[in-house]
Amino acid sequence: MSTAPAVDEREHSAALIAAISAALTAIRSDLGEYVYDFGSVPGQDQNEGTVPDLFVALQIERRFVTNPRMISVPSRSGWRVSTICVARTVNNTRLAVLAVANALDGQRLTVGGITSTPIYLETPSPIIPDDGMFSTQPTWAYSC
């Protein structure tokens, strides 16, 4: 098995969107389609459409991971995922947070043929009023 890093952010995003969409659908069948890459939410950032009543947007970034052995072979890449959960009510925001936790907490992703370490909650975030809606932005981390 290769330990070369899977560094294409689009592949990570697609895997995360699929996992969170499945978790939202498991909670409520009509919600699975409301998971987006950051900047592609309908009705926001000059995108066509209307802002959904509930959605999750992902912002993913590669993060530094030390190589304790200091060897010159490819190692895993670290990733940080901001999951922006937004809804018109606090209760629905909590529903989105639950779906994200069900999809990510302790789970492993397969990206580019590489299986990640278990995903863990890096930073929780309180639900706050946000431009007529409510939002929270917990961050998650893993290596792949």
C-alpha cells in the first residue's frame, strides 16, 4: 500500500461532500443535496438561485504535518476541514451539525486510493446569529 499523499483538494472535497450528503439524507431524505464547496452555495457569492433554508458548506485546506522520522519518502498530507453549518433556525442548524458529526467523527475517507486516518473534531464552534440565519463552523482534521 502506498503512503504517498493524496493532495488534490478536489478529491478530498468530493469524498467529504459525499459522506456528509449521505448523513444528511439518513436524517432527512430531502437534505442530502444541500452540501456545497465553499463559494458555491446558491444565492451567495453571486451564484444563481436562492439560499437554501439549511446547508453545509466546506472549506478545505492542506495543513502541516511533521514527519517524525525525517525521511525523504512521501508521507501523508494533513487536512483541515471547516464545515459551515447554516440554517434558518437553531434547531435545524443543530440538525446539520449532527449530520456532519455522524459523517465525519472517527470515520476514515478513501481519497486517491489512500485511506485516511480517523477524522477528529479539531475545534468546536457555538451556533450564532448570522445575517438572518444561524451558523456554526466546527473544524475537523485528518491525514491522508
